[in-house]
Amino acid sequence: MNITALENSLYDLIVETSTNLPKDVRRAIRAAKEQENAGTRAAMSLATITQNIQMADDKVSPICQDTGLPTFKIKTPVGVNQLEIKEAAYKAMVRATKDGKMRPNSVDSLTGENSGDNLGLGLPVIKFEQWEKDTIDIRLILKGGGCENKNIQYSLPCELDGLGRAGRDLDGIRKCIMHSVYQAQGQGCSAGFIGVGIGGDRSSGYDLAKEQLFRSSDDVNPNEDLRKLEEYVMDHANELGIGTMGFGGETTLLGCKVGVMHRIPASFFVSVAYNCWAFRRLGISVDAATGEIQEWMYQEGEKISFKDEDETEETPDEKPAVITLQAPISEEQIRSLKVGDVVQIDGMMYTGRDAIHKYLSDNDSPVDLNEQVIYHCGPVMLKDEDGNWHVKAAGPTTSIREEPYQGDIMKRFGIRAVIGKGGMGPKTLKALEEHGGVYLNAIGGAAQYYADCIQGVEGVDLTQFGIPEAMWHLRVKGFTAVVTMDSHGNSLHRDVDQSSLEKLSQFKEKVFN
Ligand SMILES: O=C(O)C[C@H](O)C(=O)O
Ligand code: SF4
């Protein structure tokens, strides 16, 4: 085989997967957009999402800054050298990372050190299988961390919030799937796709669930029971009212695929793999002799371009009024904000995510954060020949992970606003009230849209934590987000959680025998 050609084919696969959303996913997102009413937060979020998809396309840049945990599934004809393919995949991955198409995402679990090139113990994941055909089938999924954290595994029988007992039958499975959508709320960047695995053990069950994510969004399950189950979930999960980013709205789920395998008598697992709207998975069929791409997968039908849809069809008075905040921001201005307000930030913001929050909890800050804005974000950055940094992708990360630290850090350093996604809990809400702070929800996954608001990188601290975890000093203009937790004790996240739990309990009655 021509190994250089194969490496190029794998490079193209990685770049396309990270930057160009597959056609079946685009169709699902467009259908969702058509469901939402103009002027709502859900419609605004979906407009940002489709604009972001288009920008990633145009710039050949990552759709979301979290380029995920890369998993390759490769089928080879008998006799093909799999070790050579693995080597080529590693080289292609290193190149794609250097070119800013992938964020350096591989972190030593013990030391916290980022390898810088997306390689590491066990990463990327590459799974081989042999088959009778004479082509090589290579599929890749880039599954981000926020949605991965919302995966859930149920061991039946169990008791579920809102739904009561889930037994060892099809109806129990139905309850687990409905519950899995509820428990994810907006934190996995809804609207999402779920893959469900019924049976197996804890590890093969999750494998089966993830295998479902490789099915085309618009296929029909050949198993009649599972087809009915998939349809039921698609119809009813969207009645939970969680909506895009958990802001409430008509679309919570974009796809549901269910697979089944045998189990052993004592175990009955239902495993759910949640994938965000930025559902990045593609595939190629490669000529085993030349290493060249013969065909792309998931690319049937017309490609939906969101170019002409950049502007929502809202009339000016349907558009929410936008409040401009110039950082640093005074306590008085923060206290005037309330849940639902749409704000636009100009000035400086400082990135800080997991490592920084832990660090700030027992160290001084390298910069004065008084009246400043913290952005929960781990960007993709590239350094040019003159040593200047450029932001290649910069959407928000899931904020709830900082819940143990956030309130104390805000008070200690005088931080006025925190931007992230998915919302925070009661401890932070209380601190916002006591101190005069606000939580702003940005649109998860909209990494190109936000990168475009960043006018310059004015500095960086704590680089020892690696690129995504360092504290980047960003000068922004027109950075738009929604107030979802204010200084008066209000939280949209708490409200949507409560109302969706009430709606979930409407699905308590038996449906399948
Ligand atoms: O790591 C990130 O940048 C984001 C992550 O995928 C998340 O959803 O929280
Ligand atoms: S930030 Fe959202 S869109 Fe991006 S990988 Fe995480 S869950 Fe997916």
C-alpha cells in the first residue's frame, strides 16, 4: 500500500470531520430550526449554531473548539497490515493538530500534562475489524467531553426521578431513555443525538451505544420493536421543553438510535451515549492498493448550506433587545441585569476552566480580576512566525464542573461575570446574589462564531496547564450571551430542570408491553 497516500487520506478525514458537519446532521438541525418560533432564545441559539456551521465550512476551521476524543473504526480486507494504518493515523493526527484543525486534547491523567499533539496512552482510539470486502472502511467520530460527561448507564430494575420503577422489559428501557434525555438538560449542548445500547455488560453496553452513533441519522431500524422505541423517543423527548442549550423550546433531541445485544441473567444494562449537536463523524472508503479515498460516507443527498440563513427571519421588534456591557463592569450594572436579558460584551475577558479554578482556589491570580469577566473556555490557538497567538476556535465549556470553586473565587477576586454553558448550581447562585455577579450562557459549540468576536490576544498566563487550560487574555467586541442566572436568586437552569421533570412524569404510564 502507498502509505503516504493513506496518511493524506486520513488527514483529509480528520480535517473534514472536525470542520464540516455531515449532511444527515445538517438536515436534522435545519428541521429543528424550522420548528422554533422566531424571537425565542431557542431560535436565536439555533441561528448562532447554523451560522457557526457555515463559518467552520468557509474557514475550514473546527466547528467546536473541543475536537473531542478521536475514535477510528477501521475495517480491513484480510492480509492488510493494520500496524501501518495505525502509524499513518498517528502521523495524520499530529499534522492536523499542528495545522489548528484539532485542539491538543490528550492529557496525562496522572500528571495533567498535555502531550500537545493528540497522541498519548491509548489515544487516539483505533478499533480494527476484518471483513471480506477488498476496500478499507475508515470511520471517525470526534466526540466532545461535555456530551461524553452526560452519558449514562442504567442497571435494571431501577427507580427513576419522575418515572418511578423501570423494570426489565421494553417499557423499562423506554423509561431509561426518556430519563437520559432529561438528566442531560442543556449541558451536552442540546439539541443532541443519542445512541442506546441494550444488554451486554458495562463496557460492551457502552460500545454498543456508541456504535449506534455511526448509524446514519435518517436510517430506519430493521427491528420492529426498536423502530417503535426510536420513534416514541423522538416524538416525546421533544415534549420535555429543555430545548437548545437548555433554554427551553421545541427541540431537545435530534436523533435516537437503539441497538440490542444479549446479556447474562444477572445483568440488564441500558447504556446511553449522548452526542451534542456538533455531531462530528464521517467515514471514507479507501482503495487498499493505492491508499486513496474512493468515497465519503454520510454524504448522500444535497448538502445543506446555511449561507442564506445567516439572518433569522425575525422582524426587528421580535429580536430581543441587546444590552452592551463594557468590561470592567460595575456591581450596579450587574445588579440591573435579570434572567433572559441578552448582553453583548466589549473589552477584556480571561479564560479559566478546570485547572485555573483549582489553581485560583489556593493561589493568587496572575492578573487583577476585579470587576472582570471570566470565560469558561479552552480555545484552539496557533502561534505565528512572529510569536503572536491567534484564536482558531473559542466556544464555552460546561460550567458545572467549576461549581465547587466558582462562588468563592468570584468573591475573593471581585469577578463580576462568568460566561460558560449549561448553567451552575445553588452554591454559585447564592454567591451571585451575595456578591453581585451574573452567569452568562454562551452558545455551546459555536466556536467559530465566538472566535470571530475576539479582536486580539493580549497575553497568556499559566501555560503550564497546556493550551486549553491556560489563562488567555482576550479582547472582545460584541460577544453575545444570555443572562441565565442573575444576582436576584433567579436561574433559568433551575426552572427548566423543574419544569422538564414535571413533563417527564407525564411519561410514567406503561406504553410498551
Ligand atoms: O472542552 C471543551 O472545550 C468543551 C467541552 O466539550 C464541553 O462541552 O464542556
Ligand atoms: S462544547 Fe458542546 S458542542 Fe463542543 S464538544 Fe462540548 S458538548 Fe459538543
